[in-house]
Amino acid sequence: MIPRYTRPEMASIWEPQTRFKIWFEIEAHAADALAELGTIPKQAAKTVWEKAKNATFDVARIDEIERETKHDVIAFLTHLAEIVGPEARFVHQGMTSSDVLDTCLNVQLTRAADLLLADLDKVLAALKKRAFEHKMTPTIGRSHGIHAEPVTFGLKLAYAYAEFSRAKERLIAARKEVATCAISGAVGTFAQIDPRVEEHVAKAMGLTPEPISTQVIPRDRHAMYFSTLGVIASSVERLAVEIRHLQRTEVLEAEEFFSEGQKGSSAMPHKRNPVLSENLTGLSRMVRAYVTPALENVVLWHERDISHSSAERMMGPDATVTLDFALVRLAGLIDKLLVYPANMQKNLDRLGGLVHSQRLLLALTQKGASREDAYKLVQRNAMPVWRGEGDFLQLLKKDAEVKKYLTDAEIEEQFDLGYHLKHVDTIFKRVFGES
């Protein structure tokens, strides 16, 4: 985790003190269940809570013990015994390290998902607000980067709103899938611990029991979680790249907010660069970079190995912290985005009406021209305009073959910008609902 791209709310989920607190809660809840089943004395379970519930675990001490034991969970349990005393011998009865590690990881991932879902709500709110603000602001649509037909800027934002709505649904599903608990002991058979302990711990930790584990929770769950984060990151980048293109000097239809005192270049004082959007592109690449190791972590030897462990220690915090930062940055970028309708209109007019070429094509076919002939008639009048050698409307009016099918008034009718926007309301209702 790099402080520059880390918000404290997400970082706190992955701090060692938080991790050890979760480990303790898993062990203590398991002790409660074991006590109820008569496996350990009830007073022992009570003492564990009394002695360690409000403890601040000594991270340096745990690290010191681990340097000798070469085992992180044993190091923690040794330190816990220093806090709890003799009753600590009843902790971790019948459990294996993965019971603690995997259950803890899933608690952390669900908490991270909750923050990311709140971030997505901020993005969606910003997109909806600005989409309605520019619902009928005409702008040029582009395919292959080339002027195509008119759209509205509101539609551009509505596209993104629909995409991030799907992202939210996927993340809710991924959160549910990864929110499982395993307290099943070595190789997952419950030989040394009653399945009711797992049920108790799962409920206490806000998880559901893993239906069947080996010695680890199956990593296909985690693969889906991190894949979902990767898809969300791609959606972030798609919108960021759109803004970067719109901010280019030759386009300048929208622009990132430029604050008082902000500097764009160390060399050129006039520069206003899309640094936030570019930053989002880079951050998105990093989130996606963790998808492949997450997929590869699914493949473990027999009932378990730890080839997944080292990757997860990095990818868990890094992917969630990075996406959290990116989503919050994106929400702010959209909320403060500078929009220039006059430049949008200027770019719409730049090709002298060529954006209406399909309407002319269809009008000609409706009047009896074959599609092939109609295409040739429209294209031969469009190409001189593309080269800056004439006015599309006037060229069409002067074309004798075009005039065989269309009157001047009928030609002019095809240049109505509003025609392209007549279904914007319908699209908005589909995206945002009747409200």
C-alpha cells in the first residue's frame, strides 16, 4: 500500500492490529462454541474474552516470536497466551492455521467490499446528477475516433451509470460469494472439531459456513472477487479515457476541474493536463494485474498448499486499497467536471452537416433509390466536404440525381439535429427508471 493512493478507511482493514483483532475474535468465538459443547471449560472461554477483548496486540512481539517459530499463527497464539495466561491452552482446540487465516481474509474482503460498494454509490450519484444536467446537451458521437452521428453528453454519462450499476450488482454477488467461514480443522474433515463450532463462528463474524473445505476455503471464490474488482477497474478506465480524449486541445468538450494555484507543467505555464484521468488509467492497470494471480491461486495441491498465501498477502490490500482510491477520485472528477456545450456544438458543426449522411441515405431509399445508388449519391457529395471543398447541403441541392428523389425542403429536413435526440427520454427511463 502506497500512502499516496491509500485512504485510511480502507487501509485500516489491512493493518496488522486489525488482522490480529480478527484472529482473536475467531479464536474466542470458537472457544465459546467449544465451551457450550463441553469440550473446554466455560470459565476458560470467559477468561479468554476478559483478558484479551480490549487488548492491544504487540505487533513487534509477534514478529519477534515469528522470527523464531517461522509460523505467523503460532507466533500470535504464543503472544495471546502471554496475555490470557494458563487458560490459553484451550484456545485453537482442534483448529488449523487456515481456519484462522482464511476466515480472517474473508472478513477483511467483505469489509473492503462494503467500502467499495459505498464508493460505487458515490460514483453513481455523481454520474446521475451530471447526466440529467446534460441530458439534452448535444455533442458528436464518435466511432473509431471519427465523427459519427449526434448524441448528448447526458447519454455519455448514462452509459457509464448503467455500467457502474452492473458493477455494483457484480460486487454484491462477489461479496456474498467470498463471505464464508471455515473452522473444519486439518484437511477439512471436522475430525478434531465439531461442525457446530464453525456455524457459531460464522454467525458471529457475519459469514456463512463453507459447505465443504479441504484445509482451505476454495479459491474460486476469491478468483471471482478479484476478477470483479478487475472488471470494475476497466469501467473506471473506460470513463477516464473518455474524459482524456474529450480534454484534448483539439476537442476540449470537457475538462477536469483546475483549482486555484494548480500547476500543469514544470516547463509550460499554460498547461492544464488531465492528470486525474491519467492517474485512474494507471491505477486501473494495477487492480487488473491481480486478476491473474487470483485465478492461478485456484490451483492448489491436494487438500492444500500455501502457494496462494504470498500472493494474497499482497493482492488483498493492494487491489482493494487501489480501487477504493480510484473510485473516490472518479466520483470527485465527475462531480467537478467542466463541460463546454459551445465547444460541443462547434465540433458538431465542424463537418458541415456530414453527421446527417445516414438520414440522407435512408431518405433516398424511401423515395425509391436502391441502397447502393443512394450510398454512392450521398458519399460523392460528402467527400468534397470532408476535404473542405464545399457545403454538404448545397452540394446535395445541386446534384441532379439527388433531386430526382428529394426536393430542397426534403433535403433540408434531413439536417434536423433534434431528430437524433428524440429517444433520449426513453433511454434515460431505461437507465434511471421513471423517476
